[in-house]
Amino acid sequence: MRTTVGIIGAGPAGLLLARLLRNAGIDSVVLESRDRAYVEHRQRAGILEQGTVDVLREAGAGERMDREGLRHDGIELRFARQRHRVDFPALTGGRSVMVYAQTEVCKDLIALQLAEGGPLLFGAEALAVEDADTDGPRVRFRHEGREDVLECDYVVGCDGFWGVARTAIPSELTQVFERTYPFGWLGILADVPPSHDELVYARHDRGFALLSMRSPSVSRLYLQVPEGTDAETWGDEAIWDELERRFETADDWRLQRGPITQKSVTPMRSYVHEPMRYGRLFLAGDAAHIVPPTGAKGLNLAVGDVVTFARALIHEREKGSADLLEAYSETCLRRVWQAERFSYDMTSLLHRAPDATGFEDRLQLARLERIASSRAAETDLAQAYTGFPFD
Ligand code: FAD
Ligand code: DHB
């Protein structure tokens, strides 16, 4: 099998890249190890930055998002039983975010790819990327019990944190920057209308809590839990009781309860693999970097990477210059490190470490007070949350 761009992984990064390349008349093949239902139902991100929304629209993949997605013009910060709203458009010159689940982005892109795009093979597991430092990189993969080879001009590893693409970069050229956190997020989906019309990020002495949503009738909520927690040890009523405590306000706000339809625990880590390119192998999305979910940046970073790659390849095709392809890693890493910084700041602002002292608690409250009382501090948060424009 032969193609111009071999794409490993059909998460948001791989699927959007295939769409961008198809729109530019460049052929690709997508290899995805899981089946379609798994990819379409894996519960993950919920927030799309303004730039991501714009890219999906331009790619012709924004029709259902514009119909069913919920535009959000702010978030609420909750601490010391007080509520503070951050108004995005007022602070950023009109920017906002969209609540539209990653599952739905993937469903839309898969439907478009199958109808109009090149091959998208489910159940096709990449085993290794070979000859990445030559003009003819190859992906060895297994599909329907048979081993095969995909010959490419370029390979893009969009295969997430546990993928194989990264391992093709020699370790002596690689630097890894990593931090783990002593807590995770217990996430639930519940059949109950969201108790607030915008997201609520709550700092509490018992730990962080987040109220989000998937639709006007489905809530998505998260609780900070100790690292390694088994979701099954949390009964439904215990989850609601704990959420209620952490969201408690001095006014008459109430948390609505409903049937919990899904629960799982996500570990938290910060991770950056440098470089993001080796010869004709490019890494994009979670394959190259992970952020803790507090800033809602992971999916948006993946989008930034594949937009950068697609632009660079189109530039090479039109201008005959590989400059942008060669600059891919540096270009992406500038944005990646800004998101790492923001996600780390939001995480440490809102979570309670198991060994936190009273001093650290007071500092967190002072930082939150500062955001609530200084337009400069609040603007900094709003700009980073809604996302910096793509380069
Ligand atoms: P993935 O979505 O991980 O896709 C990689 C794909 O590659 C998978 O389909 C996998 O099956 C496939 N694959 C792996 N190995 C192979 C192989 N060997 N061969 C073939 N295929 C392979 N981000 C945000 O922007 N906003 C949020 O609000 C947000 N909230 C989050 C909440 C939670 C609870 C979690 C867990 C994450 C959240 N994120 C959020 C992060 C976001 O979900 C990820 O950053 C995003 O999925 C990255 O997309 P990706 O395409 O790079 O990787
Ligand atoms: C969601 C996830 C996040 O990480 C976040 O910061 C906001 C919302 C969500 O899944 O809805």
C-alpha cells in the first residue's frame, strides 16, 4: 500500500489532519487500532477554543457543531463559597469557546472521511515506523490478522500517549519533560440538566470540582480524587454528596442530581517530548505532549499541531520549500509550552495537594482573589482559556 501521508491514529488529530489534506488535494491513509464504536464513544474533552471552532468550520466539518454545540461566553470560578464570573468576550475582544464533545467531533470527521476522503482503516494497528530519516518512511501494521506495510512520503504519528510513533525517534536525540500529580479526576456523565449555564471551576479545602455539560439535558462533572482511585469505590450518592460540598455557595444555588450513566478516573500528567519531528516522521497531539485537563487544552493543542503540519506541507507543495516542515517542531513547541504553563497554573490554582499546608491554601485564595479583582489578571486567564490564535 502506498500514500503521500501515512497517519497513525484516528483521534481528533489524525481525523482532522486527513480532512485538511483531502481539502488540499493531498492523499492520505489513516490507520486506527480500535474499532469505530470505541473511537466514537470514548468520553474525553468537551471544550473547543475559538481557533479550533474556526478550523473545523473552514474544513467543512462544523455544520452539526454550529447546530448543536453550545457557545460559552464565560466560566465561573468558585472559592470560599463565593462566585466570580470571567467574561470572555469583554476581556479578549470578542472571543468565546464552544461546548461540543470530542466524541461528536470524531463522529463528524469519521462520517466525512468515509464519505469523501481516503482510506480510514479501523482495527489496523501500527507496529513500527521505519526509515523515518529517509525519503521513504514506512509504517508496518497489522490489519485483519495480516501484516502489511504502508509506504509514505511522510508519516504523522497521531497515535496518542500510548502509541508507537514516538519510539521511532532515537533516544539520544530525545528529551522528555514530565510531571505527574498526586491526584486524578473522577468524571461522571449524568442525565440531568446542568445546574449552571456555564462551566464552574471550584476550589475547595476538600479538593477541586468542575461542573460541565454535554447538552441541555446531560451534565458532565469531575471531582479531584487521590491518585490511583478506583471509580467503582465511589457510590453514586457519595459522588453527589461530595460534589454538593465542593460547589457549596453562600447564596441559594443548588446542585441538581440525576442518574449517573458513566464514571471513570483520569490520571493527571504534564509531558512534552522534544523534538516533535525526526526526518519525515512528525508527532502530533497526545503522541507528543500531555497536559493536565484543568485548562481544557489537550484537544485544542492537537488541532494546532495538525494545522501547522498541513500548512507546512501545502507550502512545500506550492512553493517548493521545506522550510516550514523543517520548522514544525519549533513552531508547535512554542504553543505547546504556553499550554503546558497555563494547564499547570490552573491545576495548581484549583487543586489541593495531599500535603498542602495552610500557607499554600492561603496563597491559592490570594491568587483567586487577584483574578477576581484585577482586570489584568483576569484578562490573562481569559486570553489563555479561549486560546491564542494559530501562528
Ligand atoms: P487520541 O485522542 O488519544 O487519539 C489517538 C488514537 O490513536 C486513538 O484512537 C488510538 O486508539 C490510536 N492508536 C494508538 N496506538 C495506535 C497504534 N499503534 N496504531 C494505530 N492506532 C493507534 N482536551 C481539551 O482540549 N479540552 C478538554 O475539555 C479536555 N478534557 C479532557 C478530559 C478528560 C477526562 C481527558 C482524559 C482528556 C481531556 N482532554 C481535553 C484531552 C483530549 O481528550 C486529548 O488531548 C485528545 O484526545 C488528543 O487527541 P489525539 O488525536 O492526539 O489523541
Ligand atoms: C471538560 C473537561 C475539561 O478538562 C475542562 O477543563 C472543561 C470541561 C469537559 O469534559 O466538559
